[in-house]
Amino acid sequence: MPRLGPEIPAVAVIADAHFHDIEGDYNVAGVDVGSRRLTLRSWADTARSTRVFNESFVALPAALEDVCSRGIRHVVLLGDYTDDGQRATTDSVARLLRHWRDRHNMSFYAIPGNHDVFGPLGKHQSTRFLNASGTTTLVTSDAEIAALDPGQPTVTPKMYCDGMPAGLLPMAEFGLTRNAAYRHWETPFGASDDFAMRRHDLHSADGLTTHRLVDASYLVEPADGLWLLMLDANVFEPRNGSRDIARKKAFLDSSNAGWNALLRVKPYLIDWIADVCARADRLGKRLMAFSHYPVLDPFEDVSGSEDVLFGRTDIARRTPVQAVGETLVRAGLRLHFSGHLHVAARSDWTSGSQGLTNIAVPSLVAFPAGYTIVRANGDTPETETVSLAKMPLDGDLLELYLAETSKPGEAPEPALQASNYGEFLNWHIHALVVSRYLPNDWPLELREFALHGSLADLCRLLLGKSLETTATREALNAMTGNGSMSAILDDWANAHDLDRANLNTSPLLDLVVDWYRLRQGSTQALAWVPATKLRIYRILATEFGDTSLTEHKSPRDFLAIFLGVLGRSIERATRGAPVSLPVDPS
């Protein structure tokens, strides 16, 4: 049934654009490509990162082009709109948004993420950019760091990441301050948009250090009946002791803080959220809330299995605790959009008759790249995730990457053979698993097994009896040529209608990488994981998975927990809405 009242316009939500201006001036020579002089990150840096760098230069305009082509004029930026908050980069983002606002009548509503600003005074940033020779040059705002570099570093204030409010000023016109066209605008502190009037106190745990810091939160009504609640969930909590607040180490890690720390450090925001929710209900406004950080666990890991598997990784530290959802449900919040974790997912929390939904919006520069559209005219808002998979790649960048990585007798990196952005990111996550996740998070012997084993090897180990007490490689060697184990595997495969030859030729690494794809992309990842493989994974998860284990004392335990987590990721992906078809922004 259509909602009574004014027509509510659709809103596009873009998260984690991490824009890097490859044509920008960072006081470094860069690389001449055709008629362009480009400031680029290397493929080596890209392969180890949870995001791609240079491709952001095309991805953000491509997303805006697609948004514009759909007739959508309201765009929310969920933070991390810059690569790392560098002054030159923030200025480039602001120029880009002005172009789309002035020429295409689009309106932007930004909220900062942990990469855009830092604390009250900011922090230094350092990056290595490619030279024409294939080497790299350190470009930094920190003269002390430059003095330690053996090369010929560049020191420039353009690389500095400003604090608050200085880092917000270039973006102030995009929702962060009042606009005469808005029907309503306010902050937790009142009607003034003066940053000097929007400050709160931050205290160290020992109570000996206090800093005053701007809170960038605001409520805006850009169209009749539509309320966008933009929440600054950045928390820059001072460390104990006297420290130089111009240094990063003066504050606890804001990347890992999010809503878990906000409940403790910014309680006034909860009161304001409750007041806004009550007013929205009373006035009949359609309220949607946005912040950089998720308020519900996008992985729905209620058993804590990933903590058991890998320990307290960055992902674990950045996952909101249950109290966040409970607090916001009590405040009356129903719909929230987040970024930060580069995940495409929907999570729901119900308490009594009240419910809260968190829509995790994918990044533009990580698998699976896309943005989200929300339409709120019906009784229940509808969301759609739009893929950027068909976006063309910059051939000049691919040539530079190939020149960097080419080695005699070795096959080229698969990502560099991609025909579009989706394929590029699909292979990027493969490179990321091999170069970062396996070395950092997996036990050594299972890391080697994942790199070199097959699905048949995995089944042999799980069907055998020696994995509890014997090292993985020794257990596998003992089964090689074992006729009875071969018969057991044949019988098991036949019972599940599986092709034994397919198990033999299917790399175990594919299963591992596919789990990371499903974990990050949920429903969106199904376009990249063949249904035949998904069926095998589901059988393995059902037969051998176990998320009830609270520790892993043996390789069998680790594999059982991992397969249980894989099963949960498959269920999350397959119960979702149909996969959005990739669009061609060109």
C-alpha cells in the first residue's frame, strides 16, 4: 500500500570511495602515461591492501554517473570519501562533488570516516608513489619520517590529514553546514552550524587528559518528509598520560572504536537520536540514519566463531557488540546504513516489538564494488545494491602493473588480465587472501594445506581419524595410496552425488577464497561463486562444520569451525534478495 503524504525521493548511498586523485599534484614527479602525468600506487601495495587505490579515480565518477542516469538527485557519502584524508585529496573530492552538484543538480550529504579526519589537530600521512623507473618515492608531510628514508623523499603539507574542524571545511557545503534549500537542519547541539558551537569533551580513561573536539553529526530534511540523520561515530579517545595531540599515538585507534566506544564516550548522541526518532514519528517524517560504522554485526557471527578461528583481528575489533543494537532499538532507531568494513550485507535485530536493520553498503574500491539505493515511499523502505562490475578498466594502469610484475617464465597476475572492474576485484581478493589473510590469520600448516591441497585432500582428512593428533601434511601423506581410504572417499562422494574427479582437481584455495568472497559480498558474491561449487561447499559445511567449538586444539577443530562459518556465510548469501545485475556506468 503506498505511503500517504509527500513523495519521498530515492537516495543513493556511497560508502568508502577512498578517492585518490591520480592526476593530482602531490609535489612528486609521478609517471608519464600518454598525455597524462599520474601519481600512482604500485600493484605490490594494492595486492596487500583491503582496497584498491588508483582505480578509485574512475570508480567514484562512474558511480555518480550511474546515480545521475537513474534520475536520483540525493547522494549520501558514508565516510572514507578520501584515500587517507590528505589535504590535496580532500580538495579534489570537493571539486568533484561541486561538478556534479552544479552541472547535474545533485545534492550531497557527507559524514566523515576514520580515513578523512583525525582528532583535533590531524596527523601526518606518508605514501610511496611510483616513479617512471618502476621504483617508488616516499611522499610525506612528516619531515622526521623523511629524514629516515634512504631515497630522495618529498615533504609536502599536501599530504597532511587535518583534524576537526579544519579537515571538514572543504566538505562543509555538502550537508555539514546549513543550506537555504533545506527544509530543516540541526545538530545535537542546536540550530547553529558554527563548528565552534558543535564541540564535546573527550576524556582519557585515567581522567587526566581532556580534549574538546567537534562532532560533525547533523539532521537534514532535503525534501519534504525525508529526514537524513547523519551520525558522526568517529571516536578519538585520548590515551592516558600527557601526549602531543598532533601525533596519532595520542589517541586510541579510531578505526577500531566505532559504536562500541561511542556508547561510552558520546552518550549525548544517543539522547539526540531518541529525540529525533520520537519527533520523526510524531511529524510523519521518513527517517533514515547513516554513519561510517555498522551498528549491527554484518557477518551475524553470534557464536563468535571467527574470533575462535583467527583471534582478535581488525575485523573482530571493529564488529559492534550486542549492546549497540539494543541501545539504538530502545532509542527508536529502525534503519541505519554503514560502511567501514567494505561489506555488502543486511543485518536485523529485534527486541520485543521493535526492530533495527543495518544495511552495510559495499565499498567502491573493494570486492564487490557497488553502491546502494534506498526508496522509501512504501510502508517499508526498499534497498537495492547496484554493482560496478562492468566498469571499464584503465588500460594504462594495467600496462604499468604488468611492467611492475612481469618476471621471465612466470604467468602474469590474473587480476591484470581482467576485462572489467568486477573481474579485477574478483582476482584482487584472491591476491589479498594469498598475500595477507593466509599469512596473517591462518595456522602455518593449514596455510600451506590451503595453498597446495585439493577438495579431495580436505575430504580425506575430514573422513580420516588421525587429524586430531597428527600434523596435516603427515596425515595426508599417510593416506596417499591407502586403498581403504580411497574407497571411503569414493563411497562418501557417491552418497552425496559428487564427482570424485572434480574433487581431485578443485584447489582447496578456491574454497578459502570463495569464503572470503561470500563473507564480504553476501548475496552480491553469488555472481562470482559457481553454483556447482556452492553445492559442494554446502555439503562440506553440513557434514563437517561445527560453530559450537570454543577453541581449536587440532587442525580438525580449526577446519570444523571454518566450515561451519562457511556454511553460515552461504546461508546469509542465499537467503538474500536476487543478485543485482552489474551495470555499465559508461
